[in-house]
Amino acid sequence: MDRFITKKLLDWKNRSNRKPLILRGARQVGKTHTVLDFGRNYFQGAVHLVDLEKHPDWHHVFERDLAARRILSELEILVNARINPGNDLLFIDEIQTCPRAITALRYFYEEIPELDVIAAGSLLEFAMKDISFPVGRVQILNMFPMSFPEFLLATGKTMAAETALSPPARQPEAIHNMLLDELRRYFFIGGMPECVNTFVQTGKIRDAFEVQADLVNTFRQDFSKYAPYSDARCLNSVLTATARHVGRQIKYSQLAEGFSNPTIKKAFDLLCLAQVIRKVPATSPAGLPLAAAASERKFKALLLDIGLMQNLCGLSVDVEYAKTDLLSIYQGALAEQFVGQELVAAGQSELYYWTREAKSSSAEVDYLIVKDGAIHPIEVKSGASGKLKSLHLLLQSYPTCPAGYVFSSAHYAELPEQKLVFLPLYNTFHIGRVD
């Protein structure tokens, strides 16, 4: 399965002064497979895998001094192969299980700069609590579940993927409907690589549901790793409740019964650190950076993956899958999750939304993104422009916003006099791209 992050890995490889690379991401998003595939395809020499979770006894290599050449020499004995700097790739997987190995990356860079090193891991923030992180000595890339265009490529729909990635344009009815049908499958399968691969192998969506259940259990088992920091029962409740609150402002008291707000907040923050959920704060579109006016008190949240979200919510798939409008599935929450998830995968590293509470009326716009140096509001909503009161209010109140995007199941259209662009949901990745 081709992943778009491979291009970023190749950009890293082609840099003359490249640093060791850390590939971050939640569990099971495809980090190991992607790096091994990249190594085999783009390195003339061998790929040497050092799996620090599978071989905890190998941690001893990093527990003495951090002299890079000594470490490399001992790793050669463990992997039973010569590691040739400038020709081979050294891949340190699950590096979070050995924090000293993270620190050692600095010395690889300083003492053996010609050595190509990629490290991958999840829960890295927890591993870095008690170490000196090699700031300025490593490069970091974030990896996410498969985007919708990647899903199309994995399922053999190459031309459909090219259409979704192309600049938005009104598509013929048959193509438009085909893309929406594929998107409906993605809504329920999601972008976790194992789920997508299972669907590709069997052609059955319900087989992917079984994998989703296994992945959810894997994340829950990981809660034991947060045990020193939070209550596992609280973490479990917060994960499930957050999935059911996608699209709505979060109040900690709604996420777990029988726990105090500080305890719930701690669990929520830990799940954000683990990249299982993502916080989406409210902010003002008055100017950049959006983070400057971000609210600590008002925020929404997204799940790592739309397929895991529908599994955690326990959707009645027979009923929801049959709905003709994607915006009506689970009262629009799946569509809002999809747009947010797709924007993040496309490179929008931080997501925000806008809300205004007034005595006479309140207003809310689903997302704010930065594109080409300007702030663009985004609504995920069916309906004509006359029904977009909050979006109109924002565009009138903040005239520096060049245009608002409205994502739905409808065709592409523009209303320049109202500064509105109507986009099919399948164009989300293209709109979110920052490269």
C-alpha cells in the first residue's frame, strides 16, 4: 500500500545534511511497514532492523556511554551484519521502549553523520519525560492513518484517487456518485492500514470491523502504560465518550462518570499525547497565528481514525450505511470527523474552530485552517448558502478571510459574490494540502 509520506522520506534522504529521522504516530498507522518498504526501494544497501520492543535485552547497548561507533559496532553483532554508513539504512523501531536510544540519535548525527538512521515509535512523549531530547540533532515527521486518496489507491481505484487529488472541478454525475460511494466505504472502514488491507483481501467491510475491534482493544491495553499517570478506567471512559462527542464542544464532566474534572482532564490530555485523540480549540480568525487566541476552555475533539470512531460509537451499521446523504450518517458527526482527519493528513498540523456566544444568538463554524498564508473557515454542512448563517457572519466580521469552504455531498460550485466555495467531501485532502 503506497503512502504519501514516502515522498517526505525521500526528501529527507536526498538532503545533503540530513539528520536522524524520528517517525512519530499512534500505534498501527503503518510506520514499520512504510520504513521497511522505503528502505528496500530507495537504499542500495541493506535495511537493518533494530526492534527494541521485540528485543528488550538489546537496550543494554544504549545503557553504557553513548559513543556512536561503539553502539554501531555492538548493533552489528546483534543484527549479524555489517552496517555500512552511506549505503545502508539503520532502522530503530519502537524506540520509545528505550529512552536512552532516543538520546543516542544526537551522537549518531555528530559522530557518524554519513549514517542514515530512521527511528519510529509511539507514545514518545512518555518516553521523553526523563531524558535529554536531542533538539536540533534530529528531524521529526508525523504519520497518520491512510487518507481517502491513499485508500482509493490501495483498493485499486487509481484514476479515482487522481481525481480526488486534482484541483476541484465539477465532475460528471457518474464519477461524482462513484467517488461518494467509495467515500461511504471509507467512512466505515477507516484508514488504519490493517483494516484497509483486510478489506482489500476479502472485499468484506464486516471483516474490517473485526480488525477495528482488535485495534481498539490494543489501544485499551496500552492504557496500562499510562498507569503511573492516570486511571485506566477513566482513560477508557474518556476514549469512548470522546468518540461520541465528535462535532460538539467538550465538557470534561460529560466524558466519565464518577471521576473529578481534574482526573478526566488528565486522562484526556494523555490520550492527546498518545495521538489517539486530537484537541481542536476554539480561536479567533482575526489574525495569524491562530494559536495566539486559542481557548483553553472551549474545544472540540477528533479521534485518530474515522473507522475506530464508528466502532467505539457502536453505530447501527445496517441503518447508517443505507443513508443516501453522507452528511446524515450519525447526525453528521462522521462527516465532521472525516474532514478534520483528512485536513490533518494533508498537512494541517493544528486544527481550530470558531464559536461566538451572544444573548440573542450563538454561532459556530466547524474548522479554521491556514492556506496560502490566509485563514479559511470551513463548514461541513448540507444546504444552500442561505442556511450558512454562522459562516456568513464570520466572513462579514472578518473580511480578511478570502473565502469560506463548504463541504458536503453536493457538486463543486462557487459563489464569489458571497465568498463561498462548495466542495464535495472527496476534495478535502486537496484543500488541506500545504505543500
